[in-house]
Amino acid sequence: MSNNPQRYLITAALPYANGPIHIGHLAGCHLPADIYARFRRMQNHEVLFICGTDEHGVPITLAARKENTTPQAVADKYHEIIDKALYKFGISFDNFSRTTSEVHRETATDFFLDLYNKNLFEEKTEEQFYDEDNKQFLADRYIMGTCPKCGNDRAYGDQCEKCGSTLNPRDLINPHSTISSKPLVMKATKHWYIPLDKYEGWLREWILVGHKDDWKTNVYGQCKSWIDGGLQPRAVTRDLDWGVPVPLPNAEGKVLYVWFDAPIGYISATKEITPDWKKFWCDEKTHLVHFLGKDNIVFHCIIFPTMLKMHGDYILPENVPANEFLNLEGDKISTSRNWAVWLHEYLEEFPEQQDVLRYVLAANAPETKDNDFTWKDFQDRCNSELVSVLGNFFNRTIVLSQKFCGSKIPKRHDDLATETEKNMWLEFNAIKKRMEESMSQYRLREALAEMMNAARLGNKYLTEQEPWKKAKDDVYVGENDFEQLQNKYRVENCLHHCLQLSANLAILMYPFMPFTAKKILLHFNISKRANELLKWENAGRMDLLSVGYPINNPVLLFRKIEDEEIQLQVEKLKVSKANYLAANAPAKVVEPIKPEITFDDFAKMDLRIGTIVEAEKVPKADKLMKLTVDLGFEKRTVVSGIALHYKPEEIIGQQVTLLCNLAPRKMKGIESQGMILMAEDADGKLKFMMPNSKTENGSGVS
Ligand SMILES: [Zn+2]
């Protein structure tokens, strides 16, 4: 047992149940929370790790409308997909609940009533947009109108997706309902507000003074800017028909606002699995830690703690180690643009490779700044770190032990040991200490890098000892051959250390790569005893494996990721992007046909084929190029607006169609004696109108 067992309540942000889950979610909070929870469990602390899906709010009702189903059906569908994906990635929740559960409805209702009965809310009646056809107030997303900034006539009440402006529904020109398409009226509605402004002094003291040194700088900085910016009362209710109903008379058609209800989900999820839930939520000795992405900082650091403080029965988070964002191939991950690596798809395309993704995401976690996930980096880290360092050390150890030690754990020969072994174990223990230090400060990447250093220790030791050389002659002639016997013992001693180190590595890697850790232990027939062995206090012990115990046939821990696999993924993303661009391309504006002309009008134009024989850019004119066109019987100087589309050297020898009886005109001081015919394609590129095979210069066009 740990000398000082503590109680931890660890939460990971509730994913929203309107779509599947991607690597951004995993890297942002579920994976770091899992690593931390596993680590604390290994230290014999009492740990509860809680999460669930957030199933209320407008986006779910929008998704239901789009898919022509009910909000509950949308939530059911995505809850299952998300739950399954996180489970398969080894995210070791004690409870993965949902905010549509009965326990949650009761808990959220009681929470609201408690604050209401203490008279802590502010009530305000305000005019809001109302859809008379559907007899409902509309959430911002259901209101559409013309953006006052860019003129886009499909801007939403909260945002214009064309110019990116954040909007208020009142900003829109001609606001109308997306449900009925009718104009909206203003109607008074009452809501309940948390007076955040009244808690500003307390928040300042609690966060800006109290957590100046132990919260991450990105988290602290965001809190500071919110508080310094001045806190406003925030409504905790909404006019909507989907959510936890406001438990008051005359509050029909009103529900708790999703950000008020969702964090209470952590409490409900705890209640669901233990009657003893109060010791986790109401005992000051509990360490409450919230893991989340930076978009959730304000809710977990300012709003939810204020709710807990107002209620009074609950503890406050000790730390909120929020991560920044993970980008994908240099671009922001986006569900609507399908620019993402979806976990359920990864599991199909890289079966049994969960730990590779866990490793890459942890090694490259956006702990202090936004980071980029690229498939190339994924491949490099797998092949040059997991395969070449960790996998290589373990595989060599097992293969050599089978070959030279009869597939059994060989004896240790301390009489033959040198400083090398002693130093290796000293360094291993120093690594363990550094990992503890990093983990306790939520620097998980650093801890993982140390784990790899421990594997490098083993690789270096094995390479230096070269047991395969000492055991070259694996037929021992007998006890009398002293030299050979010494070599045999040296080989045994070396492999004994390597095998013990392998079992020790399983312990250090377990928080990060639980599947691989267990795979290692299977080689030593440890499956039932695995959880007992995988205790942090066991790391550094040289007697984890008993001498004489059988070793199973080697199974590769990691396989190489091939170029083709990576190309396939990159291609898939390109297709996503192309599909999105095609679906969202601005409607093509077709130029109206010009007024009719007579044949005689047309016949007045003298069109000839010519060849560009000289070309140079016109100084101080970005678009213009001065060309010399050979018409066979004479040469013409023509100024043409193609300089942004072609380089002079590209078009020498190009055949063109020239309107050669156009009145000359001067451009930038050069007289242009004609006009070259060009076509403009969909993306604005100019192309030459020319005969499809070489034609004699001067030929007429009709
Ligand atoms: Zn706009």
C-alpha cells in the first residue's frame, strides 16, 4: 500500500452526443485523464474516474431535425458510438454515464432548487425572438438572417459562418425562423441568472491568488482574462423543449441551460455507482481534478465552481489541467468539414493498434500550446520509437532468452555483475522518480519521454553486453570448462536483468500503453496476477519474475506502419476536403447573355491566329504583359492582362487568337495593337483560345 493513500475524483469533459468522437477529444482530455487515473490507481489511491455524454442542448435538437428523428434517438445513437470507441481505447472510466439519465435529472433538479430556495438567482424578464407559427422562443441557432458585417443572408443568430463574426440575434437584418421560415416577433420571457459578478471577489481570491502557482499557465491566464474582463450574470435557463425542465410553476417550455446541467453530470455519474458518493464530493480531503480542452476552461474554472460555491455542500476542483487544441495536418479539426481522424474508423483501419495512437497523442499532447497531428509523425514515432526502441529491446530479450536460456527465466549471477548493472538500476529508479514528479504536475508528455528513456537503458545494456557473442557456442562441454561456464553465466545474468527490466517497463508504460503492458506480462504467464504486479511501488524491483519460470513465444509488441497506410489516410483527408469544398462552393454566378448582334456586326471583327514570339512583364503593372505576336505577314505589339496567370518564359511559342482590327490603345505608355482571346475557368484561371493543332500564322478565324 502507498504510505499515504488519498482519494481522487477524476473527471474528463463530457463529449457532446451529436457526433462520433475524434483524436482531438482523445488527446485533449480523455487520454490524459485516463493516464492520470491509471497512475493514481497504481499508487493504491482510491480513485473514481467519471465521464459521460452531454445529451442536452440545441445542437442535438438540430441534429434530430436534420436526421428526421427525435433528440433522444440522436443521443442514444452517439452515446453508444462514443462509449464503445473510448472503451476500446482503454479509457478506464468507472462510470461513463449520460445526462439524460434519471439520476441526473433528479440531481440537476435538486441542485437548481437548492439555489432557487436560497434565493441566489437573479430573475430577469427580457424580450426575445418568438416564432408564432410554432409557438416557441427560438435558440440563436434557429434564427437566421442577413449578416450586418458581410451581407451573407444565411447567418445564424450566434454566428455568421461566412465571415466568422460572432453575432447576437438582434444584430441580424430580417431575422426569421429556420423552422417556419417566417419573420419573428419579440416577446417577453423570464429567465434565472447566476450573478457571477457577485462572486468576482471570491473567484479572484480562489484562483488568481490561491492557484497562481499550481494551475497550468494557459488555464490560469484564461481565468485571469475572464475575471479581469468583468463577469456578467449568466442565464441558467433557456426556452427549449429538450433538457431538464425548470422545476418551477409557470416555467413551462423552459429547461436548464446545457452548461448548467452538464457539469452536474459529474455528480450524477458518481451517485450512480456508489451510495458513498458524498465522500467524493463533500469531503475536503478528496482531490477533485477536471481534465478538459481549452474551450471548456471557463465552465470548469469559473461557472461550475461558482455553482458549487453557491450550493455550499461541495468541494472545489483542486486542479483543472486543461489542454490546448490538437490540429490535424496543419488545419483545425472540424466535425462539420469532416477534417478529423475518427476513433471508430481508426479502430477499423488499424486494428489492435490502440496503444500506438495513445502513444503518439500522449507524446505530442497539446499540453502548453496547440499541436499538430500528422500521419507522417504518427508513422515516424511508431517506427522509430515504439518499434525500434521499445519493441526491439523486448523482442531481442525474449528471443535470446528462448535461445540461450531454454525459455525459462535464467538465474542472476551477482558475482559476475559489474557497475554496469548497478548503474542501470540506479538510473531506472531515477527515471521512476522523475516520472512521479512530472505526473504530479500534469506534465504527462515528460513522463512518457522518461519511460522511453528507461527502454533505451535496456537497449544500450543489451547492445553493450552482446550476449549473442558470448553464447556463440551454445554447446557447453561441461563443468570443467571454466571459461565457457563463466560465459554461460554472463549470458544468463545479462538476460536475467533484461527480463526483469522488461517487466519493470510494463509498469512504467501501463498508464500510457495498457494493452502493451499486459502483452508483455503474458510472455511471463502473468495474467491473473497482472494487476497486482502493475503497482507503481513495484517499479525498480529486480525480482518481479521468478527464476525458472517459463517464457512464452515472442509476440511482436508493435508492427511497422507502412508508407501505403499513411498515404491512404492522407488521401482520405484530401477527399474530405474536396467534398466539403464542392458542397460549400459559392453558387456560380452566370453572366447574363449580352444583347443580340447581327451577322454583320460579327463579320466586322478580324480574328487571326498568331504566335507569341516575345513576352515581358510590364514594369509597375502586376497584371500586364507586353507580347509580340507574329501574324506571319507582320508582328504586333499587344498588352495583355495575363501576368498573374503565366510567366513570360512559359508562353513563348504559344499560338493565340488575336482580334487584330481593334482600335489601338495605350496602356502604361505602350500601344496595344489588338486583343488576345482568353477563356476564364471556374477558379478564375485565364486560358488561351487557340487552334487544337498547329495552324499557320495569319490564318483567319470565323
Ligand atoms: Zn458575415
